[in-house]
Amino acid sequence: MSFRGADDSLSGLPLGAVPAVALDLETTGLDVATDRIVEIAAVRLQAGGGDDKPFARLVNPGIPIPPASIRIHGITDDEVAGAEAFAAVAPEFSEWVGRRLVIGYALGFDLAVLKAEHQRHGLDWQAPRSIDVRHLVQLVAPDLPNQSLELAAKWLGVEVGERHRALGDAETAARIFTALVPRLREKGIVTLAQAERVCRNLTTRLEEEAQAGWHEVLRDSRIAPQSVAEYARIDSFPYRHRVYDVMRFPAVTLPPTTPVREALALMMEKGISSVFVDPEEAGGSYSILTERDLLRAFNSNVAGVRDAPISDYAKGPLVTVESEEFVYRAIASMSQRGFRHLGVRDPDGKLVGAISARDLLRQRAGDALSLGDSLERAASPGDLGRIWSELTTVARGLVFEEADPRDIAAIISRELRALTRRACELAEAEMAKRGEGQPPRPYAMMVLGSGGRGESLLAMDQDNAVIFDEGEPGGEADRWFERLGTLVADMLNEAGVIYCPGGIMASKPEWRLDVAGWRHRLETWITKARPEDLLNSDIFFDAVPVYGERALAERLYDEAQTAAGGSRDFLMAMTLKASDFRPPLNWLGRPRLENGRIDLKKSGLMPIFSAARIVALTHKFDARSTPERLEAVRQLGAFDAGVIGKLIDAHKILLGAILRQQLRDIQHGVALSNKVAPGEMPAHERQELTWALGQVENVRNLLGTPAVG
């Protein structure tokens, strides 16, 4: 029984979050074809640290161990005499490894010996997905005199385990790999597929290993699946629909003194499985009475159940979900908490209905629902990275099922906001552990830009900011929030949401201000409208609070929206900036390419979402997403509805084209961006893309109306 083969879902995972096994063997010699294994050992890595009990087994090679080999590893014939043969150890080891990535130092030698042992014992051989730590050392430190395990460990300052014993060498390889991850990230090598891609360029090293008879470590990228159908099939309903699509409303609320018999009669009459207990008469918080609660009550045989008040059997406090959440979030919340009912609240927090397991029975989405509440339960930055990577699998499945790319972007954005919120919680906990105390002032963390608009895709960086109620720049409170912002930025970067190249992060002083500081900054942006300020003000008007005292951010946003909408000069400056773009099609009507690609964000999406933002500010729409903003404008009736409809359709097409390209790039280890290669697209998608780019000129028509002129 050999390894279980490559796991393609690992491709887009940050290296520090890849489920991996560090392997090492001790053998009777160095001939990969004839020598035998005398010891197998491996340790599991998870998010850059050891995890679980290691695997370590002596193996009876069936032949004498040469004295020269004994002098190296110290394993004698007597020690292995009572050990199992390889054929007995192999299945257990395969089960222990599972579908994890296999790493090791000079791993090609070990894989070659393992393959020969499989063939010798009549076992099927399938190579694991693997990467050689020595190759990674060469990438990071090509000038080292050699890439030996001892020298690499010394250079990185990591502890060396017991040399020339399998477990010690496996542990050392794991530590070296962990120490290399941040150094690789500095070189732009973030994901597993990217590491594999650059390692394939080590042609001299790979040729030397092949000539020595070593096993190929890196899989051939050409065998990677080319269709999303080969990646994932999921039930897309929970990702396409919101809770309000399946909830039962209005909420049925009863006083806590209502007799059980009356509540039961009402539930039967209305065909519902739960009622809520009025919070104003029950201590200020809602509770819920379900049909199961009633069954348990009647089964208790306690006298007087029918006439008892429902408050005796209701459960609280009520767990709720927002009506505009995706259905998959409600399913996950029920599953992970063991509930069968949730209350549903509107965006203002008012209880408006209920959703039950019965309502969701047909909306099951299997393993893909692991996103659900998982981010909120993550206990470490490594957990965040592993869970965050699951978005790629969900996105693949939804693309295959032809889900609206705007819905996929909304899901990714929803999880980005959840990721940022959880990073704040973990950062606060870490600061308390360090003795730095709790937040010194009420504050809110905001996600800006595409994450706030609900239009993030898989190539994203951090855009966040902090507002706190009071405190001078450089003061005690500001310094506390600086440390918080730095921890959050580091956690997000480790999880795969990279540092913002433009520095739009709460760790930076210009994006970490108290209320008075933010008001002053907004006043400067709006009244002076300098070109260098317009980008910052643009991104702010997509802000959404995700953690803390959200009212602080919401009040600031309302003030900013009112001030911007009332400033003719500011709106004109934004209009001129949004209209200043190069036509994305050349004189032949084809996309303008650079190295075979076109940046669809710069050439297509940005003019559209900038125009939508401007008209939303002008007409004081609360909508954040580009389609909602454009649709609100269309409903005014003051603009050409056909033109706006074409922009909405173009926005959808461009998002989809970027998303599909990103999925291809993830699999092939290409750094993610907003650039697409039309040459890699089917003919009908190229035609659709050309049409969408042709609609971008309509932005100037929209912004040239008297309403903003």
C-alpha cells in the first residue's frame, strides 16, 4: 500500500499552513535500487509547528546490515531482528501520512528507496505530493558553501536532532522548513504551488539527482487537472442564497406567562416548529421554545405541564443569524452548535423570523460547509490560514456550477471580514497574555476597499483601519492600537492575505486615528481634494466595521457620506479621476495586452466601481456593492437604464474572468493578480470579455451627466 497521491486542494495554501509530514529513512546503504530500509520516521507539521505523536519504526531489512552503515546510524542486526518487514510497516505508515504533503531533506533518495521497497514486496506504488527542503534552502540561500542539513540548520539557527537516526533527521528537516517559510514569503513564494514552480527551475540540481537514480520530488504541473469539474462538486444553493430566501417570517413572539397548551395550539395552527419568548418580559433577552422542548416537557410526566408558563421550558439566550447572511453560514452555525433552530434578525438587530433545520434540510452542502463558523473558532494564526485556504475549494466548485461571480466575491469578502474579526480577537488575547491589558479605549476595526464592497476575489491584500474614541497620536492608547494593528497584520499575512503594498493597514498611523483625527482627515480629503488623497478617500467610502464598537465607525461613515455628497468640488475631483483611464481595447477592438495579459481591475473594474461610488455619494445611497449602487441609480430614472444595465453586466463578466484566471494560476503556482490571459480562455469567454471591456467607455457617459457635473 503506497501513498494516497497528490492532493490538489493544497496548491493555493500558504506554505506555513500546509498539512505536511517530514520524512526520513535509515538504510543498509546508498544504492537506491538494492539497499533496504532499516528505520522509517516522520513527524507531522501543521501551520509551522509539530503536531501529534511522531511515527518511528524499525524495519527488518531481510539482509545483514553492513558494518559501514552501522557506524553511521548505529542500528544493528540484533535490533531489527524482531522488527516487522517493510510489507507489514508500509500500510500503517501510509495510513498515518494520509494525503499530507511529504517533505524531507534530500527527499528524492528516500522516495527512490521507498519505491524500490514497494516493488520488491509486490506493493503498488504511488508517489506522494512532495517537496525537498534542500531545494528550498538553495532557493533562499544559493551562496551557502553547500546545502547540507547541518549547515542549513546552523545558518537558520535551528536545533539539530539526533543525527543519522531517522526521527532526529526528520525533526530537523521540519524545523528547517518552518524557519524557511518567512524567508520564502519575503521572496514572494507564498503558496505550495509557487514553491513547486520555482523549485522546477533548479535544473542542474534536479538533473544531478535524476542521474543518481533519485525519485522525482516535484510533480509535473502538466498533469494538474485543467477543469474545475475535476476539483470539486458542491451543492451551490447555500452559497447562492441568503437566509431571507428560506426563513419563516414574521417572528412569532409570546409573553413568558403564556401557557404551554396555548403555545402548542398556535404552533400547530401556523405549522411552525418554534416560538420566541418576549424579551421585554423575560429579562431583556430572547429565548426560544421548540417542538422538541415541548415533547421533552410532556414526556417528563410532570403534573401541570399543559398549564405551565412557556418560560419554564424555553431555552436562552437566543442564537441568531442576520437575514442577509448566506445560507451556508446558518447551516454551519446549527451544525457546529448542535442547534435545530436559529432566530433571524435584520441588519438593525430586530428579530424578524426563524430558520429551522427542517427549512435547511434540502440545502446541505457536505464538506464544503467547513467554512461556516470555522474562522470564528480558529485558535491560532495557523488555523486561520488552513481555514482561509478552503475558500479556493469552494470557489472552484461554485465556478464549475456557474454560480454568479458576484455571489462568489461576496462570499470571499464575507470570509475576509470574518478572518479580520477573528484576527482582532486573537490579537487582543495575545496582548492580554503578554500583560498589555485590554483595549484602553472603545474602538472598531474596519475593512476597506473591495472587502467592504463585497467584491474581493482570491488575489487580495489587506485594507483595514482602526477608529477609537479618544487619544492623541503617539499617546498611550494609540501605541496600544499600533501593537494590535501590527499583530492583526502579521496574522493576516501568515494566513495568506498579504500586507497592503500601499500601507493601508491599522498598523500605520494614518490608518489608526481617534474620532477627532478621522474627522480632521476626512475634512482634509473632502475640502482640498488633492490627487494624492483621492485614492485614500475612495477606499474609505467602501468601509465596513467588522469588530469592536461598530457604532463609532458607522457614525463616522455617515458624517463622511453627508460631507462628501454636499461638496461639489470633491465630487468633481473624484469624477475627473474616475474618468481618467485608457480605453482597454486597441484600435482593432481587441484587449490591450502586456506580456500576454491585461489587468482587468485597472482597465475595467476600477472605472466601473469608481463611477458607482461617485453616484452613490452624489445621491446619498447607503449601498456598498457596485451592482447595488448602479441598480439604485437606475431606479432613479434620471439616467439611461440601458447604459447602466450594460455596466452591471460588464462588472459581472470581468469579475468572473479574473476569478477563473486566479484558479488556473493557483494550480500552476503563478502569483495571483488581477491580470488575465485571454489566450488561456475558451473562445466564447474571450468574446464575452471583449464585449465587457467595450462597455467601460460608458463610465464617462454616466459621470458626464448634469447630476455630477
